[in-house]
Amino acid sequence: MKKLVKCFKFQKVMFVVQILMIVITFISALSFMTQYANLFGLELPLNQSIIDFHNHMQNFNKTWVYLSIVSLVSIIAMFFLETQKRVADRFALIVMGIFIAIAIATAVYVIVNTMSLLQEYQQVDFTYIYLEAPELADYQLQFETFYLVFIVHIVAIITFIGYFVSLLLSHILYVKEKGEQNAQ
């Protein structure tokens, strides 16, 4: 009984952490391009590598936002399945397992594409940016956003796995305890 109580407390903590992590990853998707907004609207062929980079970022970011919305929907499922109040049954494990698998796949997608965009960013030619944006004549590469997104999504993967493990352990302990009570 003690193990189940401890495990359920862990599940409740992971419930809150899971929600926070989903919200953080969604906010990071919404704000990803903010630091690079000054690269938008360039038109000269001399700045084509900047234009291409910005377009790649925008396409990636759009997909990322859509996938993050799916994770937000999982919060509704978490409340609907009452995983903060009770041990998950098989149905809840399956539903949350699907949502968590999608969230992990999204995080992996974000990490892989962010690293790819980071490499592309380092290759972009900013030599002629001053022709269209004189205020950016001394443009410096800004890597902080890429690194932050990478770190957030590594932590997200750990959190998502931790939440599912907490659901699964509570379920297993509950079924085991119920079986022992029925045997007596």
C-alpha cells in the first residue's frame, strides 16, 4: 500500500510537471522566430541565402506549432481521464501513451530540425544585408534561441517519459495490490 501511495504522489507531481512542460514547449514554438524577425522581408538576389534560411525556419516553425497544439490537446485528455485524481486504467494508459508518443516524436523532430537549421544559419551569407536593412550592417549570429530550444526539448522528452512511467507504475502497483486483496 505504501508503494502505491508514494507512486501516486509521484504521478500527481508528474501531472503538473507534464502540463508545465507542454505549455513551455508550446510557448517556445510560438516565440521561436521572434529573435530572427529582422531577417524577414529581404528581396534582393544578393540576400537569397538569408531569404532561403528564413523560409526554411518559417516552414519548420509552422509544422512545430501545429504539432504543439496536439500536445495542448493532451492536457484536455489528462483532465478528462482524471490522471491527477486516480490511477490510470488501461484505456487511460493507451490514450496517454499515444499522446506522449506524439509529444516525444515532436520533441525529436524539433531537436533534429533545430540542429539542422543551426548548421544552415552558420552558412548564411550576411555580407549584403546592409543593402536592405542598414541597421543590420553589423549583424551578429544569434545562437541562444537554438540552444534554448534544444535544452527545453531534451528536458521535455525526459518529462514525458517520466510522466508515462508514473502512470504505468501506479497502474501496475494498483493491479498487483488489487490481485493480492482478491486472493485473501
